[in-house]
Amino acid sequence: MLCERCKQRPAVNEVVVMEQDVPVKKRLCRQCTVELMTGYVPVVKRCPTCQMTRQDLLRVRKAGCATCYTVFRDELIKITRQYQQGHDHHIGSVPDQLRTPHERIEERLEKLAGELTRAVEQEDYERAARIQKEMKQLEGQGDV
Ligand SMILES: [Zn+2]
Ligand SMILES: [Zn+2]
């Protein structure tokens, strides 16, 4: 099926665009999606698919859809970093020095597995790849 905007290239994305304040579903090619997205940026940074704004994103602290990852890339990186830092300080209730290194690795792996599932659900494959790499490194340590 061809892109509904340019009617030249194959449609790859289904996006919701505002036409006279009415949300209209359109199938667009990659090029048109990008053009529409950049068109939004100067006014208010808004995801063309789910209509999420930068402010919404900072409030709920997560992406609304896959397109958000392109639109709010910088914001999401910042949020993910804050999230990770916040959580690294209080994992579990047992103080670190009371646990064996092996227990700590197991716990970390479990946590990473959860994060990996989330990353895949959110279609954040870059992050998923990073998590997988970290898990492999940890598994290597566990065998020693
Ligand atoms: Zn097009
Ligand atoms: Zn979105």
C-alpha cells in the first residue's frame, strides 16, 4: 500500500495526524513520517503517533509509543539515566557487605532480565542490546 501523503513510496508507518483539530489515521512512508515529525518540532515537540508532548513525557517518565523513541530520544536517555542511578542505590534490603558476590550477581541478573523484558516491550532495542551485553558479562563472573 502506498503512502497516503506523497502517494509514491510504500507506507511503513501508521500515524495519527491532526487535521483541523481532528485526529486522522494515515499510513505514511518513512520520508513523510519524518517530514511530519520535524514539522511538529518548532511549535511544541510532540510525537506524531501518540500525540505525546515533551511535557507529558517528563511527567509520566516513559514513552507513549515506538515513535516517541525517535522524537524524544534525548529526553528518554536522560530519564533512563536518572532512573538507573536512583535504583542502583537501594536494591533489596540486605546490605551489600552481608551478601556473597555470587548472590549479588544473581540479584543483578534478575533485575537486568526484568529490564530487558521492559526494553523489548518498549521496542528500545538499543537498550536491550546493552542490557544483554551486561548480563553476559555478569554471567561470565558468576562462573568463576
Ligand atoms: Zn510519503
Ligand atoms: Zn509516541
